[in-house]
Amino acid sequence: MTRSRSGSTGTPGVRLRRVYDPPDPAADGVRVLVDRLWPRGLAKAVAAVDEWPKELTPSAELRTWFHGGGGDFEEFRERYEAELAGAGAVAALERLRGLAAAGPLTLLTAVKDPSSSHAAVLAALLTP
């Protein structure tokens, strides 16, 4: 993954950014929120989210397990990728792959370090 001067991370065509950072109309392209819950204290108009595919977010059980100290990131990645093998998630992943192929795609999350979160797992799955 690469980190730009603006603090966003990602791979070509797919960027990772915190949803709390101001939108960058020149570089963001399609902005997709990849968190299950809406970010606290953030107005929808300010967030400028284009899509919010909840079927791509980790399950409540997986989030609780990971954030509760149940395992390491690699085990989280494996469990999350298994969740993403479901029919609804596969279709949503294909949609995002199409968006990324057509132009910039920015995955938005409220986590403090997007590069070690579910958003980074998604970004890796969306790039060839």
C-alpha cells in the first residue's frame, strides 16, 4: 500500500481514507463507506458518501471478536474474507471492482488506522 501526502492509503484505483477527513473531489472519485454503522457526529452531507454497501462490512460477531482482543489481524483477515464469500458480498465486491476499473474509488472508514482494518482487506480484494 502507498501513503500519499494527504494521509490516504491504498493501491492504484482504490484509496483508503478516514470518513472524517474532508472530501477531495479532485481525487476521491466514488466515495464508499465500508463501516456497518454511520460514523458518530458526522452529517451525511459533510461525509459526501456515494454508496454504503453494508453487505461488505464485517459481521457484528467478527468486529466484537477482533476489537475485544480475540485474535490478530491475519486471523481477522481470514475470517473476514470467508464472510465476503457469501452471495450478497460477492455481488457487491464485483460492483466495486467495476467502479474501481472505471475511475478512482475511495473506501471510507471511521477507524483511526485504515491500513490495518477491514477496509485494507477490501482494498486488496478489489485490486488485480
